[in-house]
Amino acid sequence: QVQLEESGGGSVQAGGSLRLTCAASGRTFSSYVMGWFRQAPGKEREFVAAIRWSGGSTLYADSVKGRFAISTDNAKKTVYLQMDSLKPEDTAVYYCALDLNFIHIQVMTAEYDYWGQGTQVTVSS
């Protein structure tokens, strides 16, 4: 099994920045995709960004493109989400997820095999 643990959430004013961290532990794989999703109150969980562990190709939702950046530290089995120019509409619980299918970066929640517990991000205007 794989365990994912997010950290780095918090409260910030609009225009501010936060960096989320997701540490993976347990069973290891040679290649996979790590993704970030978010869920606002009363809304469905939505894709934010993802990165292939080998090769480093990335994909972003249009709503965060140019403001968020996903990266990895392979030695630490950690993935980061740097969030800049935050907006009130970015307020949500943010989840990291792992997809064992590393061929394509998926945006659907059902494609991901493991999930963290989530971390709250609140952006005030």
C-alpha cells in the first residue's frame, strides 16, 4: 500500500502564496503520476495539476495555469504544489493522489489509485 500525506495548507489573503507538500511512503513504484485535486464546499472534486514521476511532464487545469507549479523531489518521494497569485475561488480542500498508470496523465478522480487526507486552503479577499 501507499500512504500520502499532505501539508502546507492554511489561510492567506488574495494575491498571496502557499506551497503544498505531499509525501509518499509505503510501497514504491518505478513510475507513476502524482496529481493534485481540490474540492470546494458543495462542489465536486476537480483536477488541479499532475506530474509524471519519470520524465517530469506536467498538466494543469486552465484555472490555475500560470499561477500554480507542480514539482517533485524524487529522493524524498515528495511532490509540491506552489500556488501563487491566489484567488478566493482557490479556496478548497486540496488532495494529492497517485495513479499507477503512468502512460498518460489523467484528470478524472476515478483514475487515481491512492489519495491523501487533504489539506485546507482558504483565500480571503
